[in-house]
Amino acid sequence: MKEKINTVVFHVTRKCNQICPHCFFNSSPYSKEELTLRETILGINDLKNAGIKEIKKFIISGGEPTLWPNLSKLINKIRLEYPLTKIRIDTNGLTLFQTPKLFDIFKADIYDISVDIFHNQGLINKNELFIKKSGSSPLLDFFLNQRKKYKFQLFVRWISDRNDNQLFRKFLNKYKSKVIIKKKFVTATGRGKLLPINIKSKGHLIADKPRNFSCLMGDSLILAINGYWYGCYYPVPFTKICKAGKPNFKKKLKQLTDSFIYKKLSQKRILDFLNYLKKKKPKYNKIINKIIQKRYWYRCQPCEEACRAKIFKKKYE
């Protein structure tokens, strides 16, 4: 196991104060699934026992994590065990908007908030708190104002279905000089559906097979609400994925279990082929560059199977 890793994510709850039509986790006010404080502490202890001494960024997510009653206690525990880590809260911002004193309680280093038309639709009263037709966002204006006082980093996620391009341009023109904006596209299926837990495969402790948790790609670990650790689920450029299959990476790849993705990339040499095509067919250069530079959501085989570690048992299994 690496002594230093980039990111650890805790999905602490599926409960949310919104019902957004695009939500991948099917979060809603009616969901009761969540981690207990004890379970999250078990997760932190697991990281310490695995020999991880430094975590660059610790993300607390949901659902809406600010609704989770143990959030401040978890943050204090993280600060105690990993004092150098940056703590990020992924939030829709509503709880903080309604109760600004929470900024002083949480003292997060980073807030990653969602501002888009889907979040307008998720509001029960359907107002324009997240985004107005003019492109302005009362919620983002509030966070920008609070940032002056509490000195946190601020990121904005805009989820798009491509029907809101004109509204996004207005939003971008207004805020691009004030905050980092990340635009992502919603899946065609809309609200995500949860995959059933494979109760026949209970996974293993990180300590059993630490090499499986040393991913070369995303360098992150995720503690899911079902009680499993997962390897990275992280956006990486096509070039990085392809390079993983080249012969000079073989020594590093030995730390991972065999993966059909790596093998295929090694045989097909996709990146080499695209570079060859650029030379032979210059007229395709523009589209090839788009393919190479695009960031893909990438999960390798070890992350799906070998990198699923059980550390506690949930009642609903």
C-alpha cells in the first residue's frame, strides 16, 4: 500500500433535501441509508492500519452530507488523524444557505457545490435559488460572499443535458473570473439505478491484499454506504489509460492483479494507432485530438473485483 494517496471519499448518507431528476445515487428526503459515526471511524482506522500516512484530500459526500448528524465529529476525527489533509464537502449548498453558522462549525477547506437547472427542478418550491434565467445564481453569490469571511476554496459543478447551453454561457460569463466551474453531462438514463450487492462475494480487508489498493490511475479510495471500500473511480485522460498498457509500464503494473483492460490496451496500442493515423491522415487530426484530450470515467478491473474490501456489515444486506 502506498504511504501517500491523493484522495479518500466517504459517502456518508443517501438522504438529501432535494429530489433531482439526474441524481446517480437516487438520493431523496425519504432515504434512510447512512453510515454511522462508528463505521466512518472504522474506515479511518483501516487507512491507518494499512500504512497510509498522508492523504492529500478527504472528500465527504452523499446524498447531502450536511444533513448527516455526525459530520462535525467526523471532520474533527479526520483532522486529528490526518492534520495535513484538505477536507472537501460536496454539497448542494441548501443547508449552509439556510444556516450560515455551519461554516464556522465545519471549517472545511473546500466546498464543491452544484448549480444547474436540475437542482432548480429538485427544489420542492421550484424557485430559482440555484440559477436564474439571467444566468445569475443567488446560491453561488451567497457562497462567494461567505468565502471572503471563511477563506475556503470553492468549486462549482454544472450538470448539463446540452439543452441549457445558452443559460450556461450566461452563467459562465458572469462567474468564470470568480470561481472554478466544472461542466459535466448527465447520463441518458437520467436518475441512476443502484446495482445489487453481490452477497456471495464479501470482499476482503485492505490489509489482506494491499497491492490491489495501489492504483496507478486515480490514486484514490472510496468508502461506500454499503460498507465496502472501493478503488478509484476517477476521470483520467485517454493518453494516461493507453500508456498503462505499454511495455515500459509492466513493472509498475505487477502491483495490480491481472486486468483485461490493461491487456487489451497493450495488444491494440490504441494511442500508437491514433498517432499513426494523425501522420497518415492529417485531415482527421482535429477529431483525434479531441479523443486523446477528453477525460474519461475509468474503472479498471481490480477496482471492480479485487478492490472491494468489506470492513463492516450493513443491516440491509
